[in-house]
Amino acid sequence: MSLETLSILEQLARDKGLDKDVLIEALKAAVEVAARKRYPSANELQSEFNESTGEVEIYLEKTVVKDVIKPDEEISLKEAASFSEDVQIGDQVLVQQVMENYGRIAAQLAKQVIVQKVREAEIELIYNEYKDKKGELLNGIVHRMEHGDLIVDLGNAEGILPRREQVFRESFNRGERIRAYVLDVRKTPKNALVILSRTHIGLVKRLFEMEVPEISEGMVEIMGVVREPNGRTKIAVRTNDRDIDAVGACVGMRGMRVQSIVQELRGEKIDIVEYSEDPETYIKNALSPAKVSRIILNREEKQMTIIVAEDQMSLAIGKKGQNVRLAAKLVKWKVDIKGPGEALDIGEQHSFMASGNESDVDFLEDIRNTKGLGEKVMTILFSNNIVTFEEALSRGVKGLVELPGIGPKKAEGLIELAEKIQELEATKVVETETPEETVKEETVKDEGEDAPEEEAAPEEIEEVTEELEESPAVEEEEDVEEEEIPIQELSGLPSEIPDILETNGFETLAELSVTPLEELIAIEGIDENMGKEILEKVKQQLGNMENA
């Protein structure tokens, strides 16, 4: 070894990113191992690196004797006195050894030690560099595939994306750029492992922090994230600044911010909802765009029953129950979705349909049993908080016609039914207020008249029902309104659009008509212009059906 050793060490330190002293220690350890192979009987052996010459010097401990018998363990007094003063027989001195005749095996052993020490230093360096990056996003290049796991080149380290942390249906080719979440950093005897993930909710959270400055600056706070990879993600946000719209800030102008995140997640749908401390408001936001009619809370068991209109059931539940499942995880309550018919059947109607007066008339039940009106009209009134005949009368024909799905004929039929029920209720009130003495005096006289009066209520309601049944206009309108137009009948658009919509869970035009533009353009194959055109065509087609 010579000064050339120093230049080699410096070059190696630069290439590997290691400290020069680490390499010198590795070299000293290697030479020391080789020397022990050369001098197996040596009691003590030391190595020193001479920076001026670039050599590793080996020193053996020998005993000073008069006559040398074992050259590897003993030294004569005369020879010891040449490099050390005041030496006497029996003393222990360190003697420098000339590095020669070490042999091939000792040299090979020294090489292995150097390689091992350098590898350990590299592992320690990589581990120290990435251990503080846990929970952050890293960019890399796909290098190769091993047993289903992706090996990613991170620059000066290799990351591993295990199969369990990969998104189903997501595929990457060799040399493709990839962004992933650092799940863990582990150190093994062979290497340092940077474990990555594409399914962790931290990936979505970090992407929003990168794309939305208001989040990184603390003006908008992420309160919760739930995700089903490659399906849908719901994220709840809030702000304490009245001048900032938390949801709008995350969506960005024309959806630019959220669209970049959707592209990074390979088309995964993202719902951004506003957080609320009130569970009812929170679940309404989480189930959006579905409209909630009623909520029955059980605060002790943290359970809620959500009542929605029939035409909102598919929106609220979502494809394979995904929407309600994610909403329940987001609010951390048990959620059960029911239609108005089921709500009436479970006996909860009295708790959330109670009116100001104590009436035993079930207005909605009468509507349901009236042919020409039926369950659909009952559902429409229930969804618009009209549950008593007084509320129907207060709206009048004009107010009822404004409700979606209620035509002039049905509105007149509803008002006629409500007026009949009102007359019957008024009759009962008059009878109840009759003085007790008068009733006693005329018991015999009125006995025959009271019985038919009491039975008049159901008979008169039946008369109204029969009148509605005889009305062909009402029956014809009912047939038109009951018809659900399938998504495949959407016209005026490219032929592949209905297939794309059906693949993404849309079944009817009514369901599509209440879908916000942001959700449509999140679908792969539909841009902003196409989304607007779809909504316009749906409104036109539904309008034509109503006019017909």
C-alpha cells in the first residue's frame, strides 16, 4: 500500500456517500484479520493507519529474551533496545511487522472483511436517511418485479412495494414513475428496506397537503379520511376562517386540484365533505349527493337510522353499499339506510311525524291505500316534510304542484282527501265538546243517530278513494310517473357514454339527474364538457317525458 491507497479511499467515500474514517476503519480491520491468520499464536496484535504513507502498520506484542526461540513471540534484548530505551529481559514490547508472505487466503479474507464493513456502513447510512421520512411521499422509478412485489429505485436506495400494499387493478411497467407512501423503514443484515404503500390513507392525505396550500398552511384541517383503494375515498375537512370555503379550497377552480389527485390515484373517486360536530349534519354531508329525509339517532349505542326517499336509495347506498359503508366509517357511527315504507313499518313514524294536535288519522297511510295516489305520492310528501292533512291543506293545490312528481290532478285529489279528513276530524271535535248533561238527557234519542255518524269516517274516505280511482287522468299520470327510464335509453350522446355510466353504477336517468358535475368528470372517459352535455341531455329527456 502507498499514497495511492488514500486516493482510492477518497474516491470510494465520494461514490458511496460514506465517511472516509469509516473506510479507514474497515481497512484496518481487514488487515488485522489477515495478520491474525499469518500470526495465529500472537497474544496481542494492533493495527494503525499511517496517513503520511497510506499504509496500515501491524504491531505484535513480543517478550524480550536473551536467546530467541520463538520468533513470532520473542525478541532479543539487542533488537528491542534499537527502537526502545530502558528495555530489560522479560518486558513486553510492540514490534512492527513487515507485511509480506501473507498468502492468498489471508488476502481473500481481508477483501471479504472490507466488503462487509462497507456494506454495513451503507445500510446504516440509508437507514439513518430514511427513518425520519416515515409517513411521507417518495418518488421513484419501477425497477423490477419479484414474487409479486415491486422493487422501486429511490435514487440512493431501493424501496419495496409489497403485493398487499398495491392497489387492485393498478399496474406499473419497468421504468415508469411511481409515487408512494413510506409505510416503514427496516434494517436487516443484508440491506435497509424502505417499505412503500399505495393503499394507505396517508397517501391521500399527503397528496391533499401537497396540492392544497390552505391545508399545508393550517387554514384548512383534514378531520378524517376513509378509503377503499381503486374505488372511492371520502375526506372530511373544516376551517375556522369564515372567509375560506374548506370544500371549495380542496376542489380548486374548475376542480383542478382534486383532478390532479384523482389522476395520481388512477381514477379513484374522491368525495370531499364538510366536517361537523353535529352527527346529523355530518352524516348528511357524508352521504351527499343523496338527500336525507329523516334521521333517527340512538346516541347511547352510536347508531343512526337514515330515512331517504325511494329515488334516493341507490345514491345513498352506493355501488355494492360503498357509499354508506364509507360514510359510516367517516362519522364512526353505525348507519342503517331505510326507505319511507320501511320507516313506517318499524313503528317509528309517531316519533318523527308527530304534529301539533293529537290526531289518530294516518294521512300518509290513507294516501298509500288510495288508488291513483299510492306509495310513490306518499314518499314524495314524506320526503318534503308533509305528513299531516293540515300541512297538505296549508300548501294548497298550487304549493303541492311545485313538488317534483306531483301533477295538478294528483294535487287536487290530495286536497280533496285532506278536506274530507278535516271535516271528519271537525265532527269528532264537536262531539267531544258536547256537554255531559246533554249527552245524558238525549242518550236514548241520539243512540240511533250516533252509530252511523261514527262509522261515516271510513265510508266517506272510501268515497274519495273511489272517485280518484274513476279518474282516468290520475291513473294515466301515475303510469307515466312510475316508469323509471333506464340509463341505456339516454339519447343524443356518443354510444359508449351510456355503457360508461352503467359501468360506474348509474341505473336510471333520475339517478343521473341529481349527480353533481364534479362526480361525473371524475369518471374516466368523461371530461367537463361531456359532463355538462350529459346533464343537459338528461334534463331535456326527463322534461319531455313530464310534458308528454
